[in-house]
Amino acid sequence: MTPSRRALLGAVPAAGLVASLPAAAQGNAPALDPARPVLIRGAVVVTMDPSVPDLPAGDILVRDGAIAAVGRDLPQPEGAQVVDGVGRIAIPGLVNAHIHLGQALQRGMSGDQTLAQYFGTVVAKRSSRLTADDLRAADYAGCLELLSAGVTTVLDWSRETTSSAHADAALDAFEKSGIRAVFAYGLAGSGAGSTTSANSPEAVSADIRRLRAGRMASPGRVRLALAMRGPDFSSLEETESDLRLARDLDLLVQFHAGAPVYAERKRRSIAALHEKGLLNSRISLAHANDLDEDEYKMLADAGGSTVSTPEVEMQMGHGFPAAPRMQRAGGAVGIGSDISAGVGGDVFTQTRIALAAARGLANAEAIRAGAPLRAVAFTTRQALGWATLGGARAAGLGDVTGSLTPGKRADIVLLRADTVGTSPVLDPISSALLQCGAGAVDLVMVDGRILKRDGRLLHADAEAAAANARSRAAGLEARAAG
């Protein structure tokens, strides 16, 4: 499925002088009308769909917010707007499948913290003190950060949603930002160290039902999910009750599980859910570093997923990322960044760390066994799959996004492949994941709407959003110190 190196070398250098110039020298490209078709012409296309071949120089046609066609020399529809993709690698938009966006007001606070220290400072003293306007500002700024880094879909595990006003504020931020979002509403006391919601558990359930029946009744660019406590942070009976709520409302659930650092970690909890017939494709586990091997298989066979957040996991004692173990079990693997108080939301970085950790562990096992290292244990294509289609499946959106498949929504990223740091492109998968990174994100399209072009956001004032976040953070710090 990968184009030959000769084809790639013939395609990317053809970018020519104009495409190799910085945006300032070319002039700012005009904003495009989302009501008209868009034709991306001449990019190196990485589809992440085995049934849709990668192309050394291909086109992507977008119509009505969806991918209409992927191929060579596609005919230009009447009225279509053309984006020059020569010198660019087109990939599916990245997915950050587990993040706490509300912590964008505490950036850097947890860089040197253990999990217990994080719970004691960020969660216990700040998460419950965010006003609805604070949460709106944090989520909006966090979404702009993600978009700028090529993340087109986010699952926000919102512990900070402590009232109906907070829930509405979070949804406001997602809708305004333009990102594709799964808003995982935090059930009362979600996660260790959490303070109790301002409402009772019954009131929280009622508010989730309010959203499901009203604002979130129809599937769209922003969707609703449940941020559950899970069996490591509640009883099995409480977990069953939470899963019944999710089933009644047809919602994805995600919960933290399987980390040895959890004070009340319960071994074999996933097996217990399996025995009760409670595992299904609408369950996503954050972390899951230390499950037994058969539990990964149980979850995979049920259609569930795991999401690895390697940078935070290895810092805070969760263990090594579970991505390779879930991959071997045949299940969906997603990537997230976890705590915004600790690390940025850039999925390129997290995926590289996950891949390096997976390879390092496999190499160490082979060395201990005296086995020759004949090939890498995990490929860059598999890892890019974690960051795209795997993450989409973990967010319940595998049929919506995650690959450049005709019929899916047009969530597309163009990466600069014509710079001294990215040329030549001999393997577009490796170049995209290991050579390009967030700094090479040139264009970002979500749902057919171009939100970033020539390396700058078109639809939002990022400086104003950052200033608002700083102001809100100062007020929060004053309240936390009181």
C-alpha cells in the first residue's frame, strides 16, 4: 500500500520554488467557502485505510463536509476550490482520545509531580473551583492548541464538569472551536482524588439525560459520552449502575483502569465485567497498563478499546503503555495526552513515545532471551494507526473519522514535506510520524472546514484565547490559595 521510493522522490521535489517558500513569501491563501467543493491536488496521500491505497501524488475531493473521492488526477467539479498539496503529506486528522482539557489553566503545574501530588494540588484544590466561565476558557484554549498541532478530534474526560452550567460551557467551547469533540461528562466523584460534584449523583444523571434529550440529542460534530469512575474507583455495583446509564442513553463510556499506582486497584476487574457480560464496543479504558493478558483479549473481542497516554503514565507510575499489548490482542488502540497540567496535547509526541516504549520493551525481552533483533516489533504504520483510526474507534467515531476513506467526514491534515527537516520523503508514514510532527502542520480541515492554513489558524484569535486563559488562571490560583 506504500508508494515506491522512486515515485515519492519524483513527487515531493516537484513542489517547485513556490511551494517551498514560506507562507509570508507566497501571500496568505484566501479563506475557502465550506459550501463549495474543495479539491486537494497533488499531495502524498496516506489514507490509513487498507482498502484505499496510499498515493505518491494524489488528490482528495471534499464535498458537503465529507470525503467524496481519493485518487489520481480527479476531475475538478464546477465551482470547486483547489488547494495545492504538492510538497505536502496528507494524513487523517489526529485523535487525542484521552485528555483533561479543563486543566489548561494549570499548565506546567504537574511537570514534576507524582500521581498523588497531582491529585492533591490540581484535582483537590483546583478542579472543583473552576467556574463555568473558567471551564469555557480552558476548553476553548485547549482545543485551539490541539487544532494547531493537527488534532482534529478530542475526547475530553471532564472531571471539572460539576454543574449543568459547566456542562453547557464546555459544549459552548467545543462548538466555537471547530474541533470534533466527544465530551465525556464526569459522573459524580469520577476518578481518584476527585471532589464530589456540586450536584448529587442523581442530579448529575438527570443533567446528562437533559443534554441527551436536548442539546445532544442528534449526533454531530460534538457528541456526548460518560466519564465513569470505573471499578478501580468504585464498587462493582456502582460500575454496573453507571454502565446501565450509558446503555440506556446509548453513550460511549471511558474510565481509568489497570494502573498499579491506583491506591484501590482491583485486579481482574475487567475479567469481572466480562463475566457479567458488560464489556462491549462502547467501552474505552484509559491507561490499562497492567491488565492480565487475557483481559486485553476479552476487551478486544468485545470491540472495546484502550487509550495510552505514555508520557504521563511513565512519569506518574502507571507503568509502560499498554498499546503493544492491546495491539497483540487485536483490539483498538488510541493515544491521548492525559493531564494538561503536565504535558501538551500534541499527539505526534505521545505516539512517538508510545512507539519507542513498545520497541524498547520488545528489544529488551529479545536481548534477555538471546534472540537476534531481525525486525522492529512495531511499525510506524501501526503507531500512526493508534493516533488516527485507533483513536477514532476509541472515541466511538471509527465510522466517522480516522482515515481518508470516501464517505467519512473530511478531517484532513497537510504536513509540510518540503523543508530541510522533512526532505526527502522516502517513506511517508515514517516522515509524517517521526520527521514532521506538530511544527510541520500546514493545513487542518475539520468536517470540510479549513481551520488552519499556511501554518496559522484562520477562524480564531489564539492570542486572545491565551490571554483569557491567563486571566482566568490567576483568579483560580487566588481561590485555591484562599
